[in-house]
Amino acid sequence: MVTPSTDSVLIGEAHKLPVGEPTASISVSPVMLPTPDRTVDLQMRISAPAVGRDLPIILYSHGGGTTNYLSSMRGASPLVDFWAAHGFVVIQPTHLTSNELGLGPSTPGFPLFWRSRVEDLTQILDRLGEIEDAVPQIAGRLDSGRVAAAGHSFGGQTASMLLGADFTDDDGAEINLRDSRIKAGVLLATTGAGGEHLTAAAAQFACLRTAGFAAMATPTLVIVGDEDTTAELSSRGAEYHADPYLLSPGPKSLLSLPGGEHMLGGVTGYDAADTTDENPERVAVIQRTSWAYLRSALYPEDRVWSAVCEALKELAALGSVESK
């Protein structure tokens, strides 16, 4: 592995984390999937290396928030651009929660649309052939046997459901929507387990109130900022966001970021106004660690994750990793 000469001077010591040279990538949007049983058709952005075959896939689920467009297929460019430049095809749906769509209380599933969000990702996997037909630039280049799910904030909740997280719905039904096609995951500042620590606003939703991770066995990297208090969700502080690691079986890894708040330095968009802890170095750590984790999880012979973990031991100010 080499350190690219194209690194931004803004990323500081993060350049010491090993990663391959970036290559040119493309991004195509909007890509539309006709979805008659959905309130609106499913729209996506597809980002991919400009060349190469047998490319692994990341399904990325955006979170909520107050932004007009970052909570849609238009968001997460700091992560998506990096992943695509380093060998992944990234598929980003616009979920029904997006402010861009402006759906109101009369819409079935409002306001969290938790089931629809999960169905967006499974439908993408079900219809990869249609997506390839719609985007000739990726046709015949996907490796559908190497798929990961990733998400930030409530997007992490969506991704975690595909990884095996579960909850008990208001009618008593046990909800587990694990998808065996998903081989690995990355959860960023995601939601944690239910309990009395939740605020009244959060506790009204069963998918948060009774959330659990005992059945989430899929290999996953959980990323948390140690100053991500999100008081609107829980009184437990940053540890709440580590629950998918703490309460699930292995194999799992936890990346803890000193000083990181809910936007983790700016993962939702370049210079996003709602990022209270703007820090390009922190974002670069997340870019490299998430890429390395997924490379090694999807290609067990690739030891880059071990190399990144070793490098982090000398860079404690940037973050620390524990695994089980």
C-alpha cells in the first residue's frame, strides 16, 4: 500500500493511514427505478470507478436532519467520492424521509418510514440488473456477491436492520429483516438500543424503543464520536451510539474518534453548514478506516484492515479501534 501524492493538505496526520492510489470515478444521477407501490419512484445516485470489473458494492443510507438536500442521494460526498475512487460502486437512494420530497403526515409510514427505507435497499439488490441497464457505465462490472451496507445516523439504523438488528413492533411482531446478501457493514453515529434512557420523542417509535443487536452477526465496523451526545435521542451520551458494537456478537470493530460529534467531522457533505465539528482530518480517518474494513471484510485475503489498525496505534489522537 502507498500513500497517494494527491492527498489534501487538510487531512493532517491521517495521511499516515495506508490506502491505495485513487483512480478516476464517475457519478450518475438521477437513476430512477419505477416503483408503483411506493409513494414516489425510487431515485438514486450511482458512483463507481471509471474502469475495472468485478467491483464490490456499497449501499449507502442517508440520515435525517434539517438539511434540504444532504439527506438524499446528493449527500455523503466525502465518503462516496472516496469509496468510488478506491474501487467500490456506491448506490445511494433518496429515502422517503428526505426533506427534498416534502412528504407530510398523511403519507403511510411518516415520519421515520423505517420499513420503506429498508425496502429501498433490498429492492436495489433485487433489481441490480435493471440498474445496470439504466447505467451503461457500470453494466457487467458489478460483483453482486460482495455487498456492504453503510449508513449515518438513522441511515445506520436502516443499514443495521439488513445486518441483523431487530426490534419488537407495537403490535408485538418480532421484526428481523436481515439480508444474507449483505456481507459487511459500516454504521456511523448510528442509533443504539432501546430503553428508559430514550427521550419521549424517540421512545414513541418502536424501532428505537425496542431496538436490539443480539442477532446482528454480520461483520460490522461501528464508528462513534466521543462527544456525540445527541440529547434529543438518549441520555446515555456517546455510548448510546456504540451499542451495535457493545451488544452484538462478533466479528465487530469499534472506531472511537476523539472530539467527534454527530456529523463526525463532516461526513454528510463538503463544508456542510450543520457540521458542528468540522474536521477534514477526522473525515479522512473515517474514509480510510471504513474503506480498509470493507476491503478486508469482503476480501479476507486483503490485510489492509490490520495494517490500518497497526498505524492507528501510533496515531492515538486521531482515533482508536477495538475488535471482538
